[in-house]
Amino acid sequence: MSVKKGRVFSGARPTGRQHIGNYFGAISNYVKLQEQYECVYCIVDLHALTTMETTQDLAKNTLEMAWDWLSAGIDPQKSIIFVQSMVRQVTELHTILSMVTPLGKLTDLPTFKDKVRENPKNVNYGLVGYPVLMAADIVLYRADMVPVGVDQSPHIEFTRETVRSFNYRYNTNVLIEPKIKLTEFPKIMGIDGVNKMSKSLNNDIEIAATAEETSAKVMQMVTDPARLRRSDPGNPDVCNVFSMHKIFSTPEQVEMVNTECRRAGIGCVDCKKMMAANMNAYFAPLREKRREYEKDPSATWDMLREGAKRASVLAEETMVEVRKAVGLPSLLKE
């Protein structure tokens, strides 16, 4: 049995069924990391509350996300998988960390400004304090590393600063500064070919979609806008379908499409049909596993609760030291 290199933490908001962008941007990386690291993966439902007007689908979306994670290969025997709100210590640590967090740092974060633009009528405290809760998630389980893309690195740096502020304020070294583990993944554009794949923009392809649904979405994908007729030569360099071929098709198929498209030897319809077939073949094993999980939702909830129990042990170990460092009276003997 190989020795793990350290502990990784990552969390994602429960947005329901995951799309191809989610898969290559996070999930496939989660699967790889668990072979080398002790991984803690969290479905962050409390984070989701900051922008939700209704929670009627929260439990359903949590379950759908868990099924996609499990079907993709995240193994509850190798990793801890749980729901954020099932570990109550995270809200306690969030409160304590908020006492050492200047408000200006929170409002200066680019992601906060983005959220304000997206939700101008719902700039709540939770939205402002989102990075503090994220920091609590990470340091509660004493993660050594957090896998993120470049756009998320400011949040991890914020977490590192929060740890330093806490340790300095209370003259301790209880909390660990996590390192940023930058992840590289192909940029997945939506079917519009203009924006990143996103459920909110309705330009996504779900990894759990049926073969028919997938093919229908692929047929809607925007190709080379300059290619108006079948007889027109195309430019694969600006074609979103060709970028997908690079992920799902064989090197021989990629080379064929690259060559034949440029001389109008293959049309966009045939190009899309080939890519859809390869995409469906790629996700077929995942979809088959998912159907098995869907047969017994209670078993998935039991798995998540078991993961929360394991996470709670780590969390309480940290909180005992945090309470002691802060000097909270709850630790005093009667």
C-alpha cells in the first residue's frame, strides 16, 4: 500500500447533474488525486444558500451531484465524501475566523464583485462572508493542498492570509496554511461556442444525459461561422466541435477531421455525428454505473452520512485545538 503524499480538500456547490465542463475541470481530477493523496471532497450546500432564492431542489441536486461523482470513480473507500452541513463544526470555525477577517479584504475579492453584478438585489452577509466559510472548510480538515484553477487562486491565498491572522492573533500554529495545487484542464466551451459551458446559460451537455440527448445537443453546437455551405472549406482552429474532437476522438480521427474540414471533404453534420458517437462511448461506463446508484438513493445518503462521520472526527480534532487557542470558556472545568 503506497503512502499518501498529504491531504487534499475540495468542495463544489450542489448544482445537480454535472456537465462536461465540470467533469474535465474538477471531477476527473478528483479521481486521479485520490490515488496519491488523502482526499476530502465536500458538497458545499451552505455555500449554495448565498445565491439561492428557494431550496426546494437542494437535496435533489445534492444527490444528483453525488451520483455523478461516484459514477466517475470517486471512491468512498479511498476518499471522504460528504455534505458540508452534515459537519456542524464548519459553522463554528467560520464564526471564529470571521473575527480576524477585515471586511475590506472580502469586498476586494474579484469573485465577490462578480457575484454582486450577478445578484445585485441579494448582496447578503453570506455572500460577503463566502470566502471565510470556504477558508473554514479547508482548514477544518487540515488540508495541505487545494486543487484549483488559476481563477480561484485568490480565494486560496485569502485562506492562507486568514490562517496567518488567526495564528498570529492567538499566538498559535494550530491552523495549517494550505498550498495551491494548480490544475490544468482543457477549456470546455458551451454549445454556443462563445461562453464556457454553464447550466445557467443553457449551453451545457450533462455527462449523465442519454445518448439521444447528447447527440441532440451536439447537433446544436456552433461550428466555423464562416462555413455557410457544405462545399465551403472550414477552419477547425475556430470550430468548437473540433476542440471536442481533440478530447473524445482518436488521434487518427482528429487528423482526418483537421484535414478534410479544411478542404470541404467532410461536412459539419458528419463531423458532429462522429464526435457525438465518441462522446457517448466515452461516458457509457459512467452512465451505466450511475443507473445502479439511482436504484437506491437511500444507500447514497447513508454513504454521505458515513463520510460526514469520518469528516467530523477530523473537524473536532481541529476545533478542540482552536477553542483552546482562542481561550473559549466552554473548555473550562466546572
